[in-house]
Amino acid sequence: MKFSFRPVEGAFYDLFTQAANNLVKGTELLNELALPGVDVQSVSDRLTDVEHDSDQITHDLYKKINSTFITPFDREDIYSLGSQLDDVMDHLEAVGNLLYLYGLTELPSLPREMHELVDVLDQQAKITADAMPRLRAMKGLEEYWIEINRLENEGDRSYRMLLVRLFSGEYDALTVLKMKEVADELEAACDAFEHVANTVETIAVKES
Amino acid sequence: MKFSFRPVEGAFYDLFTQAANNLVKGTELLNELALPGVDVQSVSDRLTDVEHDSDQITHDLYKKINSTFITPFDREDIYSLGSQLDDVMDHLEAVGNLLYLYGLTELPSLPREMHELVDVLDQQAKITADAMPRLRAMKGLEEYWIEINRLENEGDRSYRMLLVRLFSGEYDALTVLKMKEVADELEAACDAFEHVANTVETIAVKES
Amino acid sequence: MKFSFRPVEGAFYDLFTQAANNLVKGTELLNELALPGVDVQSVSDRLTDVEHDSDQITHDLYKKINSTFITPFDREDIYSLGSQLDDVMDHLEAVGNLLYLYGLTELPSLPREMHELVDVLDQQAKITADAMPRLRAMKGLEEYWIEINRLENEGDRSYRMLLVRLFSGEYDALTVLKMKEVADELEAACDAFEHVANTVETIAVKES
């Protein structure tokens, strides 16, 4: 590892890592929804708790930006990265909330493509959490953003096939509309992970 | 008030204030739609007029950016703030237009949650209009963006409960689809006010 | 033409021009879908090929940004412009794919407003492709972004009238939902052309 001339501002890296670890908790909760006999309201409530944690982390990050004279990279980029990690969590929470509010988990089963999308999100969350500590040395990040983009493409395909199924006539119009809302939040979460990766790429381009 | 070393470029603050005052006119017109026996086409037309005013203000702002050597803060931020104020107006106009185009005001009544969302927008417009003149001294802005974010969360909850009602079976599928379009524009307007507040926060962070 | 003091970095302009020319190919393929007896799967596949070309161009552009010491304008703006041109193509591809996947071309005819939107996109693509080489001298760009904005407004009107027709009761609910997805991608493509134009305007403002 090269010696860093940048001021050691570990707190920023810690906050990014905490925020990303929270996203892993979020996708793990979504995975629980697939288990038989799960208490959907409880999962939805715990997602809301994790989302509040994320808000607190984002808030701490913003305060840190305001109170720090020299930041490890551009203030605006720290700000973007923080708010984009927060955006992912908002979409994850929305998925759990909507499944509960619309009573969709009372259906015999959710479409297979929804589970595929949750699985993509889970992988994205894990490699994002792995990548955040590597921001410090600005090393090994390219593989991270390439993989996030690959997963986003995979998510896009699952989303598209999910819509084909929803519009196939298998479900009534109102159920289709409800599932479409959930599908859109799942896809927005996939995209939001990509926005995080794009910002990491922008930071790395500037620093290189 | 501290003495400002920034060049006095009052015209920028005036244009931001005018743009925000126009948003207040916009939300007041949306409020008129709730009145019994209202002429919906007339309200929709007046919204379009207000939107044209906003376009002109945005245009004047861009010309001002181009013709001014020293701007009170970063050109790009002035540009963002102007275009984001304009975005809010686009969504407000869309709400009025769609209600008219889809004939939704012919229903016995619109869902209560729609009125709640218009009320949130009205509050957001008023505190945004109050905050714009404070950009000059960069004081008292934190309470503004905190309140906008709180209102945006309130709007999110109303939006979510609105969808639950729309998908409850109370309305036929086509009416649901029409109302969903209006609901999405209302929610996008709430978000757009938050984008304005985020840009104000970014500017304040840079200047602090 | 004024003598340019900017380092001659023709490769960037070439890549932007190639990306924009690809968008013209994309809208021409969408126009083919209106022809009687067209092989929809073949058009959809060719759109996917053009989209892969665009991905490669974007990738080359990013590599060029990383390996070039002095860029003709801000790295971040080159980056934005490249990714926004890529976004347009993603939406064009989505239109073709969805029309095929949902079997919508098997309908007796698509709504007239859809053809209007494709026509708007075709005009936007052509003037974008014309404008890209003019980035080099930073001349004659204002008329380009004004015209893109005018076309975007025209597209907005067509989109709105398309929704009025879709919700009129002429089609069943599932067909409406499928067409709505296509309509949203068409409208997103119109918007995406405007984002490209806005970035060109931002660059021109900075350079002026």
C-alpha cells in the first residue's frame, strides 16, 4: 500500500462503511420475507429501524463535513456518496413496507423474478460493504464498480421479465399495480447501488 | 447580519425569490381545485400561465449567469437552483393539467390523501419563498432545509397511504391509473422541493 | 473560427460524435417498427447490438479520460456527457425490447401519439449528432439546445395526449399497462436528450 499524503480522516471511511453495512442488514431482512410463515409486519418494522440508523449515519456524515477543515476528497463527493448510500436504504425500506401495506405476502407466492431481484440486491450490498474500506487506499475499486454494473444489468433483465409475467394475465389488474410498485422499488434500489458505484468511480478518476 | 465581502449581486437573489413566489401561486391554484363548483379548466389554464412566468424567470437567470463576471456563489449552483425551482413548477402544472385532462374533478370527491399532499406542497412553497431572500446573508437556512425534509417525509407517508387506498378496490382500474399519474406528480413536486433545499444546503456548506 | 488555445484532443469529440450517431441509428430502428409486416424481433435484436456499440464507446471515453493529462474541458463534464448519451440509448433499446416482449406490435396499430414521440426522438437524435462536432469550436450550440428543449416540450404534449388516449377505455387494463411502460421509456428518452443538451449548455457557460 502506498503511503498516503492525504490527511488521515478515518471517520469518513468508517461512516461510509457503517452505511454500507446497514444496507447488508437491509437486504438480509428482505431475504427473510421469502421464508415460510414469516411475520411480515415485524420484518417491515425492523427495516424501518435500520433505515433510521442510516439516517443517523448520514446526519453524522454531514456534520463531519461541516466541522472538518481538510476532507480526504472533495466535500461535494463525500456529500453525494453519503446521500446515495442513504437513497439505497430508502428503496429497500419501501420494498418491505409496500409488501406489508398491500398485503402481498398473503399471496400463495411472490413471482420468482422478485426473489431474483432481492438476490441481486443482496450481492450488491455485500460487495459495496467490502469496497467502502478500500476507499482509504483508493485500491481495488475498479473490480467493485464493474461488478456492480454487471449486477445492475442482471437486475434489469429480471425486472423486465418480472413485468412480462405481471402483464401476462396471471394476476388481476389491482394486484398487478401493487406488485408493479414493489418491482419499481426493487429496480430503483439496483440503480441506486449503481449510482453509489458511479460516484466512487468519479472520486477515483479525480484522485488518479 | 455580518458584513458581506461577496459582491452584491442582488439580481440573483431577486430572481430566486420571484421563482419561489411563483411556486406559492402554483400551490394556491391547486388548493382552489378543492373548492366546490370550481372551473377546473380555468385553474389549469392559470397554472400554465404561472408556469410560463417561471420559464421566463429561469431564462432571465441563465442570461444573468452568462453576462455576470463575478457571481455570488458557484455558477453551477446558481444554475442548479434555478432549474430545480423550475422543476417544481413543472410538476405543479402537471397536477392541474392532468386533473383537467382526465376529467378527475368530475368524481364526487378526490381522495383525502390528495388534499393532504397539496397541503404539504403549499407549506413547502411558503417556507421556500421565505428562505430565498435569506440566501443573501446565508443565515437561518438550516431550519428551512430541515423543515422541507420533514414535510417531504410527511408527503411520502400521505403518498403511500394514497396508493393503499387507490389499490383497495374502491375505484375501477382506469380511474386508479389516472389518479396514480396525478399522485406521482404530487409526490414528484414534494421531492423537487427537497432537491431545491439540498442545493441550498450544498451552497451553504461550501460557503461556511 | 477562433484559434483554439485548448489542447487539441480530437479523440473526445470523435467519441461524442460516434455516440450521437449511434442514437440516430437507434431512432431509425424505432421508425422501422412502424412499417407493415416488419420483423419486430430482428429490429429489437439490432437495437441491442447498437446499444452494445454505445457501451463500448462510453467505455473507450472513460478510459480516455483516465489516460489523458489535459482534457478539453472538465473531466466531470466529459464524464456526464458520455454517460448521458449512453442513457438515451438505454431508453431507445428499452422501447424496442418492450414492444417485442409484450407482443404489442401484434395489435392492429399502435396509437398515433407513439409514432409522434418516435418522430420527436428522431429529430432530437439528428440535431444532437449535428451538434457534437461543434463542441470543438464551442460555436453554434445555443440553437441546438433551444431546439432540443422545444422538441422535449413537444414530446411532453404527445406523451400527455397518449396517456389520455390510453386511459380513455379504448384498451383493456393490461394492454394499457404494457403501453404505459413503452410510453414512459419514449418520454424518458426525450428527457434524456434534454439532459445531454443541458450538459452541453453547462460546458458552454463555463467556457464562455
